[in-house]
Amino acid sequence: VKLWLHEGTLKFKSYQSAPIQPNDLAMLKQHKPSVIDWLQQDHSPRFFDYFPLSENQKSLWLVYQVDPQSTAYNLTYCVKLASHINLELLEQAYRALLQRHAILRTAYRDVAGEPLQTIVSTDTLPGIRTLHLNSNDAEHIHTQAKQQADLPFDLTQGQVCRAQIMIAAAAANTGTSKAANTETETETNTEANKKQHNHYFQITLHHIAADFWSCEVVFAE
């Protein structure tokens, strides 16, 4: 049955091979105001809000729909940063990266039976996750990085990229401070504590948003 509006009047058409049934016609008449209200609404995606997927993206979207928890197409990169970093500025830099590359904040959805992609606001996405580690052991850091890389993405919400900073306690400085007064000693110990932490920054992408070449661009930035 085809329904449409003509000058505000509800019209319908059924085919001889599948005529409208009396019960359906009675229900249509009963809910006529609601049907007219629904037909007056725009249910189609706005032209500039949604974009078609590439053939490769369509394949990855199909894989995601079959198994949303799969992490087979996660790409990750982890690097040790300088000891003295400003976490607030690092967060701003990460947000700037998401804002610069719209593909890193693109959601994938089925709209009217067709897979489409749409860009979401940076503000709707999580920032950098901070993880404090009690050990600076390389194997422990590798394990934590692997756990982060093996978490699934929610492609429908535009979560195709995530980042974390791991702050690991380094070997403590056993030297004794020879500071002349308490204030200087406190400052000296504070400076030493800063040096006793190593920072590891990790970024993970879903392959639907980046291939190996574009990953190199993101990692470099």
C-alpha cells in the first residue's frame, strides 16, 4: 500500500495483486490524523549530513554488523613521551587532531536500509584516558597497551579513534637531598618526583577510518 499527501489530503493506492484489507483500511481511517502528521515530517536524511561509504568501508561496516565486538581491524600506536608534559595541552592537541580530520569523528549508520556516514561533533567524543601504572616494567606497559588496543569501537557513535596516556612510576631516586632549608628541600623533592614518571601515549584507530598510510599521517601529527 502506498500512502502520500495531496494538498493536505491523505491518499493511498493498493495493487490488484495485493489489495488493502478491510481491517487495514479501518485502522488507516482510525489513525488518519497521526498518519497525516507522520507524512508531513521529513524522514529522509538531510543531503549534507550523510555521505556514501567507499567499497572498502562498506566491507568493514558489514564485518562490524556481524560482530560489533571484533577488534581485528584495530590499529594502534604507542610512543614514549618526554617526562615533562602538560596533560592539559596534550588533551587540547588531541582535540585539535579530531577537529582537523573529520574522518576521526565519523559515525556509520544504516539510514533507510543504506549504509551511510555522518560527521559528529568533537565535543561528543571522549578525551584522552589517563592510566596510572605502578610499574615501569616493559612487559607490564605492553600488556596495558594491548588491553587498550583490544577494546571494541562503537562505530555508530563516531568512536573510531581513542587515546590514552599511561603514567608509569620509574625507579625512585635514592639520593639524599642536601638542601639548606625545608622550602628548598620540598622543591627539590618535587622536581625529583616529576622525573620519576615516564609517560606513554597511545592512539588506536579503527581501520574503517584510516588505512596504514593515513595512520602514519595521524601518528606523525
